[in-house]
Amino acid sequence: MFERQERVAVLLLFGVALAVITAHFFLAGLGKQPFARPFTNSSSDGELVVVEGQIDQITLTKSGGHMTVSVNNLSIFLPADVVQSVSLQKGDRISVYGVVQTYRGKKEIAVSAAEDIRVLPGKSL
């Protein structure tokens, strides 16, 4: 049915697909932690960063159901689908993974999933 070269090509494609799927599950299992750097003022747009601190302020956007959280004078943007999945209060200590972006000339962190936000034990009011 297939000639030798076609069988080799199919086997190579199958092997590459298996390697990609295996790498995907391995990297997904690691999570974002090994790839994120602590946020600094020199962090560039598109960089995956982590921030830890106390929530100073929570602001809901005027439309869309989004939320902006202020931690250490840094804005953290939570889209509406993330807002529905988390419960945050002023004074909570949180750890957040997100991507740096510039909005209206100021750096902020955009969160993409509820799993990227962890409420840490205790409040430091």
C-alpha cells in the first residue's frame, strides 16, 4: 500500500507529534513558576512576571466586568472571566503571575487565568 519512503515519512510525523504532545504535558505540569521573573520597573512588555504583596485597592472597570487590583503601587488587570473565578479583598496578600503590558503609559500586569492568582495565608493590614 505505502512505499518505503512514505512509511518512513509517516513514522517520522508520528514520532514528532508524540514528542510535541509529551513536551506539552511536561511543560504544562511545570506551570508558569519556572519561567516567570520577579517584576521590576525594567521588566519589558510581554515578559512573564510574578508579584507578591498586599492588595492596596480594588477597582471595577466602568464596563466589561473587569477588575484592576493595586499591589505595591502596581496595577494588576483581571479580565471578567478571571474576576468571576476569584474572591479578593483589600488587605489580602496575593501572589500573581502575569504578562507585563503598558496601558496609558504605565506598566501593569495582565492576568490570563484564575490559577495565576494565589491568596496567601494571613492578612498584613
